[in-house]
Amino acid sequence: MVVCGTMAPVRGWQAAAYGVTVARIARRGLRGGQRLPRVRAEERTVFVVGSPRSGTTFTGSALGSQPGFVNLGEVPLLKAAVPRLAGAAADEQAREVRRILERVRTLGLVRGLRAVEQNPETSYVLAGALLAYPQGRAVHVLRDGRDVVCSLLERGWLGAGRGGRDDARQPYGRHARFWVEPERVEEFERASEARRAAWAWRRYVTAARAVPERTVELRYESLVESPHAEADRIAAALGSEPEPLRRAFAEVHGSSLGRWRRELSSEQLADVEAEAGEVLAELGYL
């Protein structure tokens, strides 16, 4: 089992990021209900992974709202570390994931609660994350990549003219991210925004399927159609009580399902299918 190392000093934006994260988590912890036995809680961390705009935020919040759980949200320090760790060995990933999360849990006074971590970027270090928490599980939230493309286009994160940075200080724009295949960097930067969005969906989905034996899949479409049935299934996989999750999953919204039919042009749809059609078909979306 990987253990948390000595807490190294943090400076600048890292200290500020920890401060904001810890304050948010501490407030959630106060609402977390009865605490679980410490060892059991620490080793049963739940990692919610998948493509951005697939429903990971909703799912992480729903899971974290259960008694005895706490939603860590998207931890900026972990998100910022993933590009460096993505190509590292699993044991190195594990040490860093655990170091960051245990610092947050300790400072937030929530070590007695079962943590839910929901960075989509954790998809790229999932093997290490699950090595760090041997009794942990992953929930992979899947959503039709064409709907995800619509949402990413709406956000503009991959747009050519988009400036600014996210909460992990990663810049927006059309430049190639760490998850773009090295031999295709120039192609990515020349591609249409719709194709870049489909590229992102394909890469995140593929990465999140790295440890299937410890991952439970949750399709957003199924969640909208049958929230109680999906709550029962996920609760059984995680060893939690189904009723609190039933109540949380009942708040899901499905108005954006199938939006690609209204919003994607024929040219955009062709770009999406050219980039991600194989995975869409494999998952039954085509």
C-alpha cells in the first residue's frame, strides 16, 4: 500500500489553491453526517472519471452527498499535476495522488469521511490513483460524445480565440494538450474546434477505461432514463446505501440529451465522426 509522504511546503498559487479547496471541503464535511471508521473511509475513495461535460460534476456531487461521504470536487493541485504524471509509472502516480489528496483531507478535517474525487483528468492517472487507494473504486461517467462536443463548443475551452486559464492554471485555446498523440500535435492545432472537442472526448473516455476490474460504468443517458435503478446499481458496486443515492440521482436533468441533432452542422458532425466514430460505434452511440 502506498502511504502519504511528508507534507512538503507549498507556495504561491498552490497555497492559495489548497486554501480554497480546503475551505470548500471543510464546509461539505460538516454536512457529511456520521463519520465512518478511519481506515475504512481512507481506503475506499471513489474516483469519478470520464470526459469533461459528461456529467462527472453531477455524479461526484451526488455520491459525495451521501451520509459518511464527502465530495472533494475537482482538486486543482491534482489537476495541475496530471500532465506531468500521465506518462509516469503507476507507483509514482500513486505517491503523488495520495500526497495531494491526503493533504487536502487532513487540512479539511474530513479524513473520517469517504472521499469522492471528481477531476476528469484523473482518468489519465487512474491506475496510480487506484494503487494509492487499494480499496477504492472508480465510476466512469459516459455520455454520447456528440452531446459532449456541443457542450465543449458552448464553453469554448478549445476555441482558437479563447484566452484565460482554468482553476489549475492550464490555458484555454487550440493548442495541443498533454493527451494529444505526439505525432498528431500539428494536426490537432489545425483541426476544427468540433474535431478537437471530439478528440478530447475520445482520449478521456479511452483513458478512463484503463482499470475495468475496479471501475463501474455509468451512462448519463441511463441515469436520466432510470435514476433509481442506476442509483441501486452504483450503490451496490460501492457498498453504500441506495436510498440516499436515489434521492440525489433523482435531481438529474436530461434536457440536453440529443442536443447534437439540433446544434451540430453536417460539417461538424462529419468531423466528430471522423475523429471519434470508432469509439462512438464501440459504445453503441452510432
